[in-house]
Amino acid sequence: MTSDLLALMAGILDEQGYALAADVVPAEVTFAQLGFDSLALLEFLMLIDERTGVEVTTDVVTSETTLGELAALISQQSA
């Protein structure tokens, strides 16, 4: 399920104009490395909520959170 969530997140990132380079491992990328500010992070988390039904807040996810950590958190909360 985590790989499905990473694919979903990569799609959302692409929609928002944050394309990942081909040689990047998505699970290891932080939001800071993507250039997210607090508003971009909030918008991203709102899209995650809309598409997965799992609400994740900026209290839990920060700019230093990796996509893999977020995927694990969503997977855990949806179980």
C-alpha cells in the first residue's frame, strides 16, 4: 500500500508543478527538498485528505518529513 501512496503523492506533486527527477527515490525526499513552504504543505495535505480520506495535519507533518514517512503515517491511520 505504501508504494500506491507514493505513486499517488508523486501524481499530486506533478499536478502542483513539483516533478521528481527520475533518479530521485520518492520515499526519501523531504518537503523542504521539494521547496515547499507552509502554505504549499497545507495544500498538499488537503489534497491527500481529499484523495485518501485520511486527515493529516501540519502538527504531525513538517517540512523535514519524507514522502515515505507520510505514506507510512497514512497507511497506519487508514488501517
